[in-house]
Amino acid sequence: MGLGGISVWQLLIILAIVVLLFGTKKLRTLGGDLGSAVRSFKGALKDGEEGKSSEEFEADQATDDDRISPESIATDPRKDAKTAAEKMAEQEHKRS
């Protein structure tokens, strides 16, 4: 028994049909293209992580002073929404 009810012989027959349909040269180039695409994707991911500047890293690591604490919001419910929105806008302005 193979994968999910498919036997090894059935997989070999499917492989033989694919080789007959596409040919070995086409499958070889397809495999090479797929391999180079995976390598370039991994390289781009690695470059993206290494290329992150220290400013971006510091912006990601917000300090407790920048965050809104429950104590900093006004107690009047009518003022809460406006005060919180103003503080959030100030924080966004500081980060950019």
C-alpha cells in the first residue's frame, strides 16, 4: 500500500504516462526552473530579514512610553473615543 490508497505500481504507471506526455527534456527543464525559483525565493526571504534596518527594528519594538495605558485615557465616556483617537494619531505621527 502506498500513499492514501495508491500503490507503488500505480505511481510508476502515472510517472511513465507523464514522461511519455511531456518528455524527459521538458521535465528536466521544468525541474531546473522550479529549483531555481525555490532558491531565489529563499534568497529573497533571507535578504529581506538581513536588510531590515535598525530604524525599522526600533520602530517594531515600541516602548511602554509610546503605548496607550488605561490610566492615560480620560474617564468621561464622551471624551474617551476622541482622546484615544488623538493619542493613536500622535503615535502614528511619531513612528513615521
